[in-house]
Amino acid sequence: MLDGLVITRRFDTPTWLLALVFLAGIAAGLAMATALLVAIGVPASALFNEVIGEAFMTASGLAQTLTFATPLICVGLSAAVALRLRFWNIGIEGQLWLGALGATAVALGDVGPEATRLPLMLVAAALAGAAWIALPLVLKLRLGVSEVISTLLLGSIAFLFAQHLLFGAWRDPATGFPISLAFDASERLAALGFGRTHLGLPIALAAALLVWFLVDVTRLGFYGRAVGENIEAARAAGVPVIAVTCAFVLLSGALSGLAGGLIVAGTEHRMSLTLGAGYTFSGIVIAFLGRFRPLATVVVAVIIGGVFTASDVFKVFYGISEAVVVLLQGLVLFGVLVAQFFGAYRISRANWGASA
Amino acid sequence: MTETAIAHPAGDGRPVSPGAGAPPGTPPALELAGVHKAFDGKPALIDAGFTLRRGEVHALVGENGAGKSTLMNVATGVYAADAGRELVDGELVRIRGPVDAAAAGLGMVHQHFRLVPRFTVAENVRLALGRRAGSPAAAAALVAAKAEKIGFPVRPDARVADLSVAERQRAEILKVLLLGARVLILDEPTAVLTEQESDALLAFTARLATQGGSVVLITHKLREVAARADRVTVMRQGRTVLDGAPIASVSSAEVARLAVGATVAPVARPRRAPGGPALTVDGLAHRRDDGGVTLDGLTLSLREGEVLGLAGVGGNGQSELVACLAGLAAPRAGSVALAGRDITTASPAARRDLGLRVVPADRFAFGLIRGFSVADNLALAALRRGRYGAPFGVARRRIRRDAEAAIRDHEIHGAAPGRSTGLLSGGNAQKVLLARELDDAVRVLVAHSPTRGLDVRAAQAVQAAIAAAAERGVACLLISEDLEELMALSARIAVINRGRIVGEMPVEDASAAALGALMVGHA
């Protein structure tokens, strides 16, 4: 029966079909995620309560979701900005580690007056993140080194560097644990009075607005689209390709670094070795689900934040492992990516060999 | 299997004279009837039919986009048709892909050869034949024997990457024959060949037919049809409009009329007296990354309002010259000057500012952006000059208005400002590119094969646009493999061979034979 089917490329996919395919992909992903959770022992009846109810409908759950979402917005934007140029930033975690280290260095070193301490911490975080992606950027532009490898490996180096500091100079002298001293009150982002949410949330939203303006409104954004679609055509048309690439990629690194700064200054209030894990994967998932649009990224980040909240509940009540959280995100992304096939191709029945 | 690659219909190997075809009563080698094929709802083939006799060379003629290649791709299972039927030697068959096609004795040589460049000819044959080819030595012997038998010089141990286009084509044909093809389908085989190489290939196809093989020549060059085919089938807009007429029974004017549907007036050569120097290239040298010499001291000069034709077989440095002129590749030596200013190391942007415009051979390589809308492609270059507002905004409405005007002025069919450029036909995409490149500030136009792949009408529009630009005083470097086009538009014609200019003559002194000799000469 299957060989009676013909697959043809669509020339023009209508917007409604794209939307339908996208939603169907999410639905398929969620169905697979549900099947997975049921298979490992979460009662199906509890799923709705835990995911929708706990993560979004209760005040404490929603606050937790938004707290999770704050750095997720930044890493989602980071991945989206880089992917617009077809630059695969697989080192989001590395830049995030550097951002956290940068902010921590400013805090522990008591740099500058107390009034400017917090802004300085966040600027240091963004700059450290940008600096960490600058090396792969230069390697790519100068020598054509694949950024997939260089950003990925620099991520591991960043983690080792964080270990080096936390097992050495920054180790908590009281306990000997590899965590830094807690920050002073002036080095913590103010709480918003809603659970653990903090000033980082409006900062992340402002970052999303700024990125939206840059990539969707300005000439730089127009050029970025051209470079991402066809770098040679852009160069030949007089687009300053190098400058555009540097702007987008450094912005991506800065956003990841900012995520690290927001985590240490907003929720952890100290540097530790557990705060950065998993953000590369989440960032790329969020960017893809948000179709690389800055404002959609915010929405998706909040939803993924909800998955994190729900997963915490699963972990506590059903003994589900951390890996399942990654699997859930992966299944939804998988659903959406597979569904895109149906937007790009038409499937029809063949009538070959019938007498004409 | 491989030894019966060219079947002898009479069974005794007696040659069958061309034109006579097989004895009466022999079923056709290949028959397609009632073929329908649509791509995303747009019909490409409408009730198309084709009948190929044993022992004939059959020309399949039509404009680009008429459905010739599509029909043959259906026949060989590359595309699945929506409806219709196919018979090989009178048997109803269903070809689902290359394996089925080879088993049925159908072999197609596509415009882009299916050869692994890093492999030798023999290795490519082994790859295609699998176990049947035997050991490497056996495969090499097989290639050599077959080459000998069909009178086709092919070295089994030559690396495909080192071969000329004509040699690659021979290797591909040989491979297809070794795969057991009794029907050989050649898609635009002479598009990449010189006059002399074309003659050799067409002589070979005639020979193959006398040995009982059947050949389909897909082409839009009518001259070849008249010279070499036994019968001709003409397609227009997905339909078969002339089904297998003996070549003697139709004039080439009749074939042209059927293929185009209307006659197209030739473009008049620009008559403007050339002005001052516009583009001067002196001793330009360039190498590929692997060290291969592509430009070897190339020198040419071009004056305002002049069309300089640059003839040459593809792959003799034309693409590298265009890349160097566009500022996308760095020459190792030599200089480029535009209106007296040295631009050898200038950025593409700086070159544009001086009025240099480039139309590359592949429109979507560094011309247009496939995923961009027509309006965005048209606006891309002008953004820098501030035409669409300050850097912190983009004047979308103005971009749209300009695009609407360009679509109207250049008669870009099927285009709308918001439509994706990749959806346009080749001819209309080329018009978008020309509309952008031939702006108010253009002084020098470098156009590389600007009409390749376009149908007659679209090609004529592109040629007219180039001629009109020259009349306005634009200096045009027209790089083409199409000698007719070069002779129609150029005032002078230079010939590029192995990265240097090997000859130059006023168009009055130029002939296809003279140019062809320079193009293939080893001087």
C-alpha cells in the first residue's frame, strides 16, 4: 500500500498549514511525553494536575515556573540569535559559566561602589559570555573552524575553569564545599514579592524586547537574515558580513553570559557547580520551538519553565530521574521537527500504470 | 548482462541503418503514454507521450520547462508520475528507481553527472555495478574493453576530478552502458561541450543506433536535431505537440514554431560608440585552494558602452574571474581597475559603490537569496546607501513600492513583492537579479551565462536588458558558452582557455569555427 504513495515538495506552504503542522507536532510530542511518563510509573490521572495545575495554576507553582523561565529566556534568545545566522552555538553552557563567574568575581571582589555593584555584575556577566564565544568566532572567521566543535569543547573548559576556582580560591572556607561565599544583600537581585521571582525576570523580558528590536526592526536584523540565508549573496550585495556576524554571535554569547549572571545574582546568591547544567540543550529547544523569534522565545521559555517545575514534583513524588526532564524536552522538539516534514511535502496517492 | 549492453535486435549483430529503425512489428524500445505529473499542484506534464523505436536517435525538443527532462525522469523512475503508463519492449513496466531502470535497460545521463570525483573511472563503474564488476582489475578491463568496442576513448584509471567535462561525460555514458542500458537518454548533452566535442558525441550516438541501441537526445538546440536525429518529438508546456515525426518531414523552422508557440525577434547588437576605459584587468592570477591554477595572467579591457564577449569552455577560469571581479576571491597577482581606480583588494561593497555589478552563473550562489522575498532581494544592495531609512529602521513600505515598480517595469511574471524568490522560474528570478544589478548607478556589468537555463522568451528579455544597458553607456562583460549569444550581442569577442585570454577579435571576424578552435586549443 505504501508504494502507492507519492511524496512531492511543496513550493508554497500556506501559513495556516505551518501553524497546524507546528501545533500537531507539539501535540504529538506531548502525547509521546505522556506515554513515557505513564510508562515509568506516573499515574495518568496525575499528569494534568502536576503539569498544568502545579506549574501554572497555583501561585507558588507559577512563581517557580517564572523563576526557572528567567535564565531560560536568555539562553533561548542566545540560541535563536546565533541560529538566525546558522551559527551553531553549542557552548551556551560555557558562556553561562563564564557569565556566572564574571558576576561572582565582581561580587566577591567588591568591585566599585555598592550602588553600581549589581549593574556591574550583570555587565561583567554579559561581557564574559561574549568573550567566551569570541574565540570560536575568530577561529571560524579566520580559519574556517567549525563552531560546533569549538563552542562545545570550550563549554567543557569553562566548567573545568569554574571547578578550578571553586575547589581553589573561591572554596567556602567554613564548610570546604566547592561553593563560593554567599553574596551580600547589595549583590542580590531584588525579589519581586512573588515566590522566588526576582528582578531578573523583567531584565530578561527587556533583553527579549531589545533582541526583537535588533533582529526584526533594524537594518542589522535585515542583514543578519541575509547572512543566515546566503552568506555569499549577502557579501556580494555589499552587506558587511563580518561585522554582522560578529554582532550577532557576540550578542548570543552575551545573552548566555547574562543568564549565568541572573542565576547567581537572582536565585543562587553564590557560585556553585550545579547551576549551569542542561542550559545548552534547553536553549536550542526553546529557540527551535519559538522559530527563532525573540518574543515567541519568551512564551516557550515559560512553558519549558513549567516543565521544569512539574519535573521537580515528579522527582519528589514519583522518584523520576533528572534525565527524564531532558527526554521530555527532546520529545516535544522531536515532534515539532518531524511534523515540519508534512509542511514541506505533500503526500498523495499515485495512479501510475492504470490504462490511460 | 553487461556484455549485452547494446542489444542487436536482429540477433546476429547485423547493423541496422539509422533512420530505418527496427524491422516492422518490433515493439517500441520505450513507450510512454498519458503521463501526468504535477509538482505541488502545478502541472509539469499533461497527457504527455513519447515513443522510441529500436535503433534510432530520437530528439526530444522543447524550451526549458517544457517537460522534456521531467518526462524522462518519470521514465527512469526518478519522479513518480501521477498517472500514465510505460512500456519497455512492449511490456508494461513500473519503474520505481535507478535499479528498476537499469534492469529494464534504461540509462539516463543527467546534466549533472552521477560520478564520484575522487574515484577513478573504473572505481565509479565498480560503485555502480557492485559485485558484477568483479575485482578492481576486472572492472578496469571491463571499462577498457567497452571503450574499445564502442570507439570511445576513456582511461579506466583516470581520476574523474582530473577529467575534462567531455571526458567525464564519456565516462558517465560508459558507466550507464555497462549497467546494461539499451536505451540511452542524454539530457542536454551538448550544453557543456564545444562544437567539435558535440560533433564527436553526436557521431557516437549515431554509431550506437546503427548497432541497435536507441538514443534519446534531450535538447533545445535545433541545429543538432536537424543534423543528427532520425525522428523528433516536440514538447511545449508539459504536452507533446509533435509526436515522433521523421526528421526529414519537418523543417527546423516548423520545430521552432511548435516548441516556442510564437516566434521571437532577435536582439539587436548595441551600436553605441565605446567611450573611455571602464574595466581593466591586468595579469590576473588565481589558484584554487588545492593549488590548481585557474587564472594564469588574464588580461582584458572594457570600455564604456561596449559589450565584450568572453567565450570559453566551462571550467577554464570563468567562475574564478567572476569571483575575483566581484571581490569574493583574492587574486594571487595582477590588478583590476574600474574607471582608472585600482580595486584589486577592494571589498565587494566598495566595488558596488563604484558601479560594478555582477550576475553570477548560478543566480542563487551569490546573486539572489532563495528564502528572501522578491522585495527583500531587490532592496538588499540599496539598504547600505540609505535608500530605506536610517540603520535603526527599515522602510518596509518603500521597499514594497520599489518592488512593485520593478516587477512592473521588468515584466517579472509570477512575482509579488512578498513572494519567496526561490519559487520563481529561472527566467523570472534572473529578471529580479538584473532589475537589482542594472540600477541607476551601474557602470560595469559582469554577466556570467545570464541566459543559461532560460527559455527562448526569457533569454531574449535578458539579452535585451543587457543590450539596453550598453546603449546607456554601461560596460558589459558577457561571459558565455553560447557562441550565438556572444556573436549577437558583443562588439568584440575574447576567448578564455586555461585561465588566460588566447585570442580576441572583433565580432565581424568571429566565426563559430574560429572561436571553437581557440576554445579547445592547447596553446
